[in-house]
Amino acid sequence: MKTAIPEVDSEKCTGCGDCVEQCPTDAVEVIDGKAVIVRPGDCTYCTDCEAYCPAHAIRCPYEIVLLPAGTRKRTPVRRSHGKRADGTHTKTRTFRR
Amino acid sequence: MPPTINFLKSLPYFAALRPATLDNIARTATELSFARGEVVILEGEPCRGLYIVRMGRVRIFKSSAEGREQVLYIAGPGDTFNDVPVFDDGANPASASALEPATIYLIPRQTMTYLATDSQTAQAIIKVFATRLRHLTTIAEDLSFRSVPSRLAKLLLKLAVVEGGEAPIPQLTQDEMAAMVGSVRDVVGRSLRTMTGMGVIEIKGKRITITDPDKLKDIS
């Protein structure tokens, strides 16, 4: 997978530098009046720049993916195996569905 | 370019109409193009007509005075929007903006009100309105009875696709998710972190992977 970095709309960017101040890893700088992710390897995609950008020029979209069937985690389910004649329950086992 | 007769015929509103009538409708239509994020219509403005999406996806939403948004639905190819003011003569009830580059046809209000005099088309219009009403009832139910994590879980389950499949992978920012579940970014961020802690989803870089859909269904 490619390193994820925020998308900067240079038309909307006013070069105010709020993203530079907020970025916890110093991955962004303002160059020629526009925000640029200059150290993409340092970007952790924390989305702080998107949250603080007053011009809404930075977007951090998430891809929403479902694992293919068969590779998904299975939730353990506890099932009781019925009652005995005296009213007590038989052993409860944990199964995976 | 005007819409083709075949395209118009594929829409519920016009399915029962004759080719000659469809040809007349096509002549009154205007093709409009929008870039991603561009506003198509604004809530409260006078209605110009019915909009039909030819290509791309359009977000139909309401805005609060504080700038919060609630997405009512996403219109894709073949879907219509701004249907209500076409028939009640009022202002646009919601705003619309392009989620991605979009081509949209605008059918003038007068064309639609004239078509509504035909009983078969009127029935088709009622059907579209009934579907819309059902959808809005579900939104009202979700907003009234479900918590934000529950609404977010429902949204993730609805949108998620298996990688490599036919459907494109949806891409949404936290603000966009908030607008779709009637909440704010911070609450969506917290809910995503909680779900990660529960082992229901995994967030790596820009990817949210649903690792335990059964458990996510329990939350929704």
C-alpha cells in the first residue's frame, strides 16, 4: 500500500501555516504560499491538518474496506448445551462462528 | 448534449412515455457539468427544475446556521433530486454538491408539471415520492433512536466493499462521515477509535478495514 498523505487543494490553500503549526511530525511546510507535504514518510495521517485548516483546503479521506469472507475475524459465541433433568445446565462451551 | 431517449426511458419517471414524448423532454433538458465539491443548488433558492444525474455522485444535504450538515442521500447515475419543489412550487428544500466530477441534466419545472397530468406518469411520480418518504422516515428513526457509534457502524457496513471487487472503494473524510450520520467530526473520530479498541475495525494509514462485520452489526 502507498504511504497515505493528506490531499492539499492548492487553489483553496491560503498559505496561512496553521497546518505547519499543528502537524505533530513536521511533515508539512508552506512553500511559495501553499501547503506541501514535504516529508510524506513522516506523515502519520493523524488528520490534524485537515481538522485545523480554516480554508478546508486539506482532505484526509479514508477508504472503507471489508475483508473478504474467510479471512474475517470470527466472534466467539458462548452456547449452552441444554438442561439436565435436575435443572442444572450442561457444560457451556465457547464456539467460533 | 441532450439526454438520449434510452437514458430517459430507463428512469422511473419516464418509463411509461412514448418515444415522441421522450424526444420532447430531451429537447427541454439542459446538460450541466460540475467539478468535485462544486455546488449544484442551494437550499432556499427558487427551483429551476428537476435534476437527473447522468454521471458521478451528488450529495443532497441540509445545513444548520452553525455550518453543520446532514446528508439526506447520495444521488448516483439515474437518480433524481430536487423533486419536491418541482411539484409544490416552493423553494429548494436542500442543497446539492458534486461528490466527484458530475454531469447532470436539468429538466424545467413546467415540463415535469405538464407530464404529471398523465395518469401513468403521475403514478410513477407517486412511487418515487413514496420511496423518498420511506428513506426519510428511516433517517428520522436513526437520528431519534440510534447513538452516533450505532449510526456510524451502520454507515460503515453500508459503504464498505471488498477490495478488488467491481464497486469502487468509497473514500470519505471524517467530516463527510459526520455529515452522513448527523454528528460532528470529533464524535466520529472518538467512535472510530472506540471501534478500533474493540477490534471491530482496523485503521492503517488511510484505510479503515472492517475486520469483524458481525460485531459491527451488533453495534449498529
